[in-house]
Amino acid sequence: MCIRDRYMGRHFTTVTAIGSDEKEKYLLTGSEFGDVILWRITPEVKMQQVHHFFHHEAQVTSVSFNNECRVFTTSSLDGTCNVYYIKTGQLLRTCLLYTSPSPRDS
């Protein structure tokens, strides 16, 4: 069994980033492990997992929705920023924010 399959639906490390859309219909959580979960908040104030993403290789530092709530972004200590489409969960783009210095640069 893949470790990702084993922990679907919850984070198994510390949540390091959290955010909601303006209408409070969705919640994003990012973890120390680098995974991101998009949750739907029901009228009964229950959370239902919509998508679980594993595109970051280090701690998630930020999650954010755009004003129209069509896409959201995540950033990580791995130096990347990801843009996702909410309806399908499709990763639209990965932007490299910076690169870590190589051991030779030290």
C-alpha cells in the first residue's frame, strides 16, 4: 500500500497553512509533509474532502484562493508555487520561486 493511499482524507503531520474562500464554502489545509487538502464546508459545518494533493516536496507555507474562487495557490519550502483549478483539482501550473544553493556554492 502506498503511503499516500494510507493517509487519504487527513494530514498525518502538523498543519502549517490554512485558508478559506470569501464565501466560506471551501477550506484549504497544507502540512509539514507537503500535502494539501481542499475541503468543502457543508451547511451543517462538516468538512468533506474534495481533493488531496501531493505535489510539494517540503512543508507548505501558504494557501490562497482567488477572488472568483476558481483557482487556488499553494507555496512551499521546496521553492515552488502551484496553481490548481478548484472544480477538477487539476494542477494548472508550477512556478519555481527560488532554487536552493548547491553544496558547491557554500
